[in-house]
Amino acid sequence: LTCPPLSFVSHGSTLCSDPYGRSSFGSRCTTACEDGFLLNGTANTECTSAGTWSYDVPFCSVKRCSTLRSPAHGSLNCSEPHGKFSFGSRCRMSCDEGFILNGTADFESKTCPPVSSPTHGSLVCSDPHGQFSFGSRCASTCEDGFVLNGTEETNCTSSGMWSQDIPRCFVQRCPPLSSLSHGSMACSGPHGEFSFASRCTFTCGRGYLLTGAETTECTSAGTWSKDMPLCRGNNQLQECPRLVKAPQHGRMNCSLLDPPFSYGSRCDYDCNEGFRLKGAATVTCEHSGRWSQHVPTCHQDSCLSVVVFSCTVWKHPSFGSECIFTCADGFSLNGSTALFCSSSGFWSHQIPTCTAKLCQTVTSPSHGFLSCNHPNGPFSFGSTCSVTCDEGFRINGTSKVECFSSAMWSADIPTCTGENNQSVDSEE
């Protein structure tokens, strides 16, 4: 008795044992799949006495991998011999221009070297794929008073290089100014001579008057804020108001030209001892006919107020003031008894202090206890001490003593007497 021949299993193999002949009663067959394929059905089947196989022949289906998708900024190209994304499939990934593969299915854009703002300028970038990467666009601008030297914009290309170098910012310059005839010019600026923010001041020589602005400044537009002035001759020199006397408690010394108190004349001031100058020590007659500063004044030097017992001047001690210090009864003076306010505005000595006078230190008597109060320091003026005796002893003397202003106790420290009426001076 035989069973129908078994059909061929694609991508698999069938092994049979036939004790009574090929595909005959009692034959047993086992099916296995090739690597990369899965068995669908029962692996073992047997030819029965009815002339049929106990199970249908299984089949082998290919194993499948998870679906792949083209990554952003890239593409996916696959060869698939057994079906889409199945065993044996090979997929290659490539990147769009300006992007590189980082080793997996992820892509990153090519980057350009980092760039920074130019000195005296700023840099603003847009980065669609990350900072300083392919497609980034950076624009440079300069601060007010500075000019861009180079291309304003630059782009990060697919080669990882910037399309243009970052430009520089150069300071705006104004036309050079020539020397002033019959006068002088003094210029200063944070960014160099005749450049943005430079400031020039003009003065005329003796006998000439300035016509125009005294100062001019280089603007951010590269032009001067004022035209350059002229020095014109003056037949009659400008004179300043006459200074006829020195300030009170002071002295004046003038260097006068011809005519007196005319342009260029100068007066110097100082004060007598114990007085201090308030204002400029020197004034000069300017070409405008005005003094460069107000005439100064002399004010008496003042010492700092101090807490004292007796002063010739209390509220506002000044040069020559004298203060005498004394201490209250029971206190001793530490320092000088008299202070004088000197011409320099300082006291002649440090302010003295008062400390309480000290009495002799006392201790508890035998078989007794000493309790003291010290308002001005240990065993000093004002201190009071009380004595109490142990049980079985009585006090012999005054129970309370006080430290007087003479630095002496009001009485001797009492003793404690036992029941035998003997005074006990030490522990038995």
C-alpha cells in the first residue's frame, strides 16, 4: 500500500524513512527550511494504512525585516531577491548635496568652521540645519561710526566652506584738519587721529580772536560737526574785570601783561595759616574777556566735634579752639587733659578716656560665700560685695562692702565665726 508522492518544498528539504518502500505504508518524512525561511505547517508526516499522509506537506516562507524609509535629506535604493525588505535584501543609502552620512540611517549636514562677529560689529546667522552647517547664512553689520570692509553676507556651502570671508569693520575717518593760522589745535580720539569720535579744540594766539566754533567732532558720517574756525587779529586786546584785592584771610599774586588784566594775565591765590582755599588756586584771563574760574575764597579749617567737658568753642571747633577734659569722681583720665585744634584741621592729641578706679581684689571668706556686682568693671569704683556664711557659722563684721571713689573698700571683708565663737580663717 503506497501514499501519493510528496511535492517539492521550495527553499526547503524533506527527509524520509521508508521501511516498506518509497512512500509506502509506515514511511515517515520530515521537512526543514533553508536559513532565512520559516516553516509553515507540520514538519513531520506519515503514510497511513488508508494510503494518505497524516499531514499536508508544509511550505517555507521568507523571513521579513522591518520596513525602511528614506531619511530626511537622503534616498534609499534596495535590491530584493525574495521580496520587499525580506531575507537577502540589500539597501544602500545616499545623502543629498550638502549632507553626509554619520554611519547609520541618520544624516547630518556638513558643517563650516565657526565664525564670530567682527570687532566693532555684529553677526546674525540663520541655521536651517544646525549652527554653521550647510545652508547657514550669516550677515555682518558694523557699529555706528564704523564701515564694513568686505562682503556683507556669506553662506555655508556643500563643501563645508564659507562662500566669503567674514568682513572687517574699519573706523570712519574724517578729512584731516590743517594747522590753525595764528593759533593752535589739540585733538584726541578713542579710535585714532581724525577718526570717528575724535574731538579737536582750537585756541588763538595773543592778540587774535577766535571766529567760529571752539570745538568740532568727527561724526559717524565721516564729516566734522563744525567748520574749522579762524583766528582774526584784534587791534585792542580783550581785558578781564580787574581783580583789586585778595580774598579775606588770603593772598593774591598776579602776573599781568600789557595792558594789565588783558588776555593771558594770571593770578595765583593761597590762604593764611588755619584757613583753607575753596575754589581754583589759579585764574587766567581768556580771549573772551572772562576769567577762567571764579575768584576763590578762604575758609577757616574746622576740627571734628568731640564730646568733652569744657571747650572754648563747642558747636564748630576751628583753628585755635581748646578743649579741657576731666573725669567724674571715682574715674581716672587716660590721655592728655587738653586738646588744641591745629592749623591743619586736626586735634593736637587723641581724645582721652575715663576708667573707673580699682579697689583691692577680695575673695570669699572661709565657710562663707562672696557675691559681687561690678557696674564699672571687676572690683572697681561702684562695685558692691555681700558675704553670707555657711550653716552653723555666723558673720563677724559688715555683711556688705562698697568700692569708694578713693579706691578703698567701705569696710574690711567680714569673716565667718563658728559655734565656739572662734573666727575661722582657713579650712579645718
